[in-house]
Amino acid sequence: MTILAVRLVGDPVLRTPADAVARFDDTLAKLAADMHETMEEVAGVGLAGPQVGVSLRIFTYHVGEERGTVCNPVVEVLGGADARIDHGSEGCLSVPGLGFPLDRPARVRVTGQDITGAPLELEGEGLLARCFQHETDHLGGTLYVDKLSGEERKRAWRAIREEGFEANAQSVLQERASAVGSAFGGASFGGSAFGAAAQGGLK
């Protein structure tokens, strides 16, 4: 398996809607294994194809004891008009060093396929539900900071545009490179870049 370079905000692949997975072969299985290894290396809870430069609708996740891969996901909010809201915090290793509060539906169902192409249906609550939503957003070219509103949105994009953000991003690149070697070029959803402030939040 291989540790993959994780793309940072500003990379066009993060803004390009991903293509549906159509071939469920050994190449896809290797990609999923590499994504899992990369995700674990950066202590992430989820990682989407575009974050490693692969414009396919695939993501991996590892939240608590729940671990797996979903291809071609579709997310459905559970609870209808009375759906509960999770008032948690979120971050992204593709937007390193930042974290902001973002409301998400607390319970969701995701349908799709596993790496063999077999139908898949999962339900998630709390952090797992947030992970499913965050990673599926990535597959449509959306970052969590796009979903912020008001002053939080302004603060996030101001921080991304600041000179210090680029310096921090480069620091993350160097830290990851020294930790895992030249095969890893960057930082994505869920890891130490968000730090204790996330307390289990997304990265």
C-alpha cells in the first residue's frame, strides 16, 4: 500500500465534481486500501477521492469501530421535518489548521456501493453522520467552509486568504513529509491539524 498526497484548498481537483465509479476492479481496491492507509497515517476519520487527486465518487471512513469504503454515495437525512441537528465543529485536512462550528443533520442514511460493486446501505449518527455528509460534499466539489454562513464564513475565508494560512499549509506539508516520507505531499477530513478544539470533529 501507498501513502497518498492529500490536496490542499486551492487545488482545482477539490472543486471538480467527481465522476461515478464504474469499474470495480483491482485498481479500485488498491485505491481504497491506499486511501485507508493515508487516512490512518494522518489520524483522519474520512477521506474522499478528490482529496488524493482522484476525481472518483469514493470515500473511506473510520469513526470509532465503524470503518469502510463507500462508492457513489447518496445521503438521505433521517427524521424528516423533525430531523435533529448536530451543533458540532468541523475541520478539514485540505484546509489545515482551521476549524469552525457547522450545524449538520444528526442522523443520515447513505446508500451506494462497496468496492466490489455490491449495493451498500449504512446509517450514521453524530460524528459518523457528519463524516458521511462531509465526504459526500467533497465528491461534489464542496468544502465544509462553503457551508458556513455569516461571520463564520467571512472569518474562514479571510483566514484562508491570509499570508499566514499559506505558511501554515506549508508547515503541514513539511510535517507530513517528514513523518511519512516523500510519497505524502499534504494534508484532508479529520486529523491532528484540527487538534483538540475539534474534540472528535471532522478534518
